[in-house]
Amino acid sequence: MPTTSSGVPFLRTPDANFGVLDDFPFAPHYLDVDGLRMHHLDEGPRDAPVALLMHGMPTWSYLYRTMIPPLLAAGYRCVAPDHIGFGRSDKVTDPAWYSIARHSANVRRLVEELDLRDITLFVQDWGGPTGLAQYAAMPERFSRLVIMNTWLHHEGYEYTPGILDWIERNSPGGMLRENVPGRFNWGLLMAMATRRAAPGDSVVAAVMGKEPTLSAEADAVRRGYDAPFAGLGEEGVTGPRRFPLSIPVHDPVAGNADEQARHFAAVNATSLPVHFAWGTEDNVFVTEWGRKWQSMIPHATWDEFAAGHFLQDTHGPAIVDAVVRRAAG
């Protein structure tokens, strides 16, 4: 197993894993982060306003594959990073390496290295804490915030049963901890989460060691989200393992809880345009929470979609249309 010059062990996903993705034609770009490759997409004119597209768990820049073309058509430069441990980025195998502060610092290095400005920031899931940290640290680089199903930890935040269940399923002994990647990988879960595969039949088949029966669309989604981890084994999914356990319910240090609270205050005090684009069928970040957060930013706008947690995957062009319309208004 390779290591960086400072001794950090990592795995690198073979490029061939991504050659099977017919719906992801974007060229890879890499930033060196202390000897690790951090991947990002960079599409569109370098002098155009920037759409910075932040992913969470267990996804990667593939999540934005249907949003990038209409954003380009609307005149944006699209930059979509993959956190270390995800996508085409290197996979550090030491669990202690991962923290939300480190993920956020890596994204800041990318923003500064590319000298991104006039940024419209799109955040969802863990993209919220890691992406909104960039606005809090460098507000002069940003022009607009688009907040999708996400959160920032702060005093009084109520973690939903959906969040607590996600932590339990990914904890030692939990259903996902015991079956991913042994019997199936994240792609099957994403096919189910985006309603392209029937949850019961797919999981039961996979747990029993049978190949699930999937539509062509569902199988394409499965391959897209499996690609970063296929063939890497347990050590290859260390990054996704750490995200659920970093939710500040149990580990406020790894979850960067105090900084998240400060970033929450900064976002709520912003004078920038803020657009909420919310999937109303999400049991993790529920609509009640999204509406509550919107009410804390008096000038924020709201658009909702009959979508689950991963609304960029299922409603990408509609989200872009709503944001472009709001920006033009």
C-alpha cells in the first residue's frame, strides 16, 4: 500500500473503474494535498462565474452529472471536488485521518489554489458543513448560496430519527457496517435512495448473495456510485465509514461542532442572496427543518421538490432552472 512522504497510507482507485460511466463525460483534474490526489471537475470558461458543487456521503461529483450541463449553458464554470476518501480522490485508510475540519481545510486549499471568485455555492448533506465553512472563512469570494438538504450543527438543533438511524446502521454491528462492501456497495443503496430500485427486493437479494434485478437506469446509477470503491475492499471505504460517525451527536470534535455553530451564525447573518432548494420527501433533513432555517434568513427564497435526500441526482435540471430563475429575478 502506498504512503505519502509523511507516512499516511492510502489507496488509489484505478482509472478503469470510471471508464464504465456512460453518463459522466467530464475530464478529471487533481490537486496535490500533502502527497494525496484530490480530484475535482472543472468545466466551463475560467473567467465565468463559478458554481462550486459540494457533495456528501456516500456520493461524489457524479451526483452533479445532470446539473453541470444546464449550469454550463447558463454561463457558469462548474467546479465539483471529491473529498479525500471519495470519488476519484485518494482513499486514506487510517480512520483517525478523517475529520470535518480536515475535509473543510482541503476544500479551502482547492478554492485558493484555483483562485475561485464570484462563487455560487451549492451544498447538500456533508457538503453543507464543508462548503459553508468556505463562505464563513472567505466571504469575499462568494456571490450566492444555494442550500439543499443539509444542516449546520448549533445549540438546539434536533437530530431526526432518520439521522440517528443512519448513525446506527453505520456503527459497528450496524446493517450497513456489516454488509458494505461485503455483500453490496454504496451504489445499490443509491439506486434505492433515488427510487430507481425497490429497497426490499434489492437488499434481500444482495444480503443473500444474489444479484439484484435492476433496470438499466438503476444499474447505471449503481455503477456510478460503486466506481470509486469497487475492488478496494474494507480499507477503501474508510472515508464513508467516518462521515456518519462524525455527526456531532456522539463526536463533536470530529464533527467540528463548535466551528459549525459559528458558521451557522455567519450564514444566517449574510447579506448575499440565499436560495433554499429542498427535497420534501427526505427523512434525514426534513422540510420542517429546512423551512425553519429559511425563516432565520429573512431575504432567503424557497423552492421545493418532490424529492428525497439526494435531490441533485433525481431533480438536477429543475434545481438549476429554479436557481437561474431566482438569480435573474
